[in-house]
Amino acid sequence: MEKDIGKIKKNDQSDIVIRIDDFGGERGLTIREFVTSDRYTGFTKAGVRIKAEDFPAFKEMINSISEEDMKNELPPEQETLDKTELEPKEDSGEKPAEQPDSKDLPDY
């Protein structure tokens, strides 16, 4: 049994699809990327599956998020790291925190 719940547009070629389905004989909630392009149309590997038994905990977590939490404004202490936090302290012998290279980050 497959039941599409809805989709959210990611970009011109991709949507995020939410559906209830059976996989390996187990029911669950699947959230996956669906691509429509000249080369490929269908689901990608990108996504997540929540087993039916874990759905109540997942739903509780989602419902705990408020509209206020989703505003684009971060509290001042979380906005950005001060560059001095990335530099080693003179006396400590610490190495600076490494910044990830953007090519190593996943495409969300």
C-alpha cells in the first residue's frame, strides 16, 4: 500500500515527497527527493524512512517545533562564530577549528 501525503517543491527539478508505504513488509513514513529531468525521472537515494513503530516519537518531535522556532532569526549567541573563536589561543597550543570545504557538504 502506498499513500502519498504531499510534496514540497525543492527546486525546478526536484520535490520532497512524503508518503506512507510498505517496504520489506513493514509500513512506514518515507520522505524522499523526487527528480524530474531529461536524464532521470524518479526517486533519488536522498531521503529518510521512519518505521511505523517510531512514528509516534517522530510526530511528537515535529509537533514540539513552534512557528517561532522556524523563524529565520537566530538568537544573537547563535548567529555566527566570531573569527577569533577559530584562531588558536597563544598559550593553549590549540589548533584552530577546521572549516568544512563546501564541496564536502551534502546538497540539501
